[in-house]
Amino acid sequence: ICSLRTYLMVLLRMSHGSYHMSNLLEYENKYYDLGYNYIIGLDEAGRGPIAGPLVVAGCAFEKGYWHPDIDDSKKLTEKKREQLFQVIQEDALWFSIVVISEKEIDQKNIYKATQDAMLTIAQSADCAYCLTDAMKLPGYLKPYEAIIKGDSKSVSIAAASILAKVTRDHIMMELDQKYPEYGFKKHKGYPTKAHLEALEKYGVLPCHRKSYGPVKEKL
């Protein structure tokens, strides 16, 4: 009975892994079949927080690349993201990480800041096709597709989401050391109850986004 149970569990894992692999290679395979052999994925981290920068990343792998642990960064533990952060940089044919300051976010608005950064990365890559996580790239001269929930459908976008998320988390850890009373280590700049209470008690920091409602109210 035990051996049968183990066998069934192995089959289940294999089946899940096969589905996960096909799901994350859906768009890469689609464009590989059309002759686009160098594909980059783009994603961001930090559109929702009221403090800290926005980080946008791009990543390209060799044709057919897949890793069983690479997935949407939001589905992974912090420990797993840190591990994959190193793996992705080692395995990628090319990657780029761009940090957008709070000042630029306030000047442009978060959507335009994200879009501009993605366009900059896409234009700097010598790629044949570009996949973005739901972001359109007006003015981009090469073929691309903006995919809804792309970080769950493309290994390239998922890898970019991990690069962006881990980079941003590292920055927020540094801000936590500088301003420990704000709790950036825990909430990463998102408007949690603890963050809003700290904002009320200690005031606005240079790293807060001045155009965001909760911060704007305190100015």
C-alpha cells in the first residue's frame, strides 16, 4: 500500500510539473514556432506601494529553456525567490534591471513610469520578440504581445518578475535599516495598517511617493 501510494504521488507530481511546464512555455513556444528564436519577457515590481522605487526587469533565455521552480514571483516564498534570483542571472542569455525613483514616479505617474522603463529595456535588447505582463509599448518598433497575467504564462516574464521583486526587496531592506521605525522590512512600502500608523506618527520620508493619496494627505 505504501509503495502504491508513493507511486501515485510521483505520478501526480510528474503530471503537475508537465502542466506547469507547458503553461509557462505557452507563449514562448507559440513564437518559437513562428520563427522568433530570441524572446524577452518584461515585468515589474512595486506599482502598489506608497514608498520605495519601482523596479522593472527584462529577461531572455535560450530557446526551449525551462526551470521547474520559476513561476510568478508572488507565488514563491522569499527564500525561493532569492535562490532563483541567482539561478536566473546565471542561466539567462540576457537580462536587465532598471530602478525607477520615487521622484520619477511622482512626475510621470506609475503607469507611465512603468511603460517608459519597459520600453527602454525592450529597445536595449537585441531580441526578435517581446512579451510583457499586460503592458502595451507604444512606439516599440519590433513585434510584441502584452499578456494578461503574463507572469503565470511565460517563463521569461516570470523570471523578469523574480528579478524585479528580489531587487526591490533588497532596496526596501536597506530602507528598513535606515528608517527602522517604519517597518519596511515587513510591508515593503505597501500601505498596510502598520505603515500608515508609522506615517501618521513619524511623517513623510524622502522615499515616500508624494503623489500617492495617503502620503499626499500628510504633506
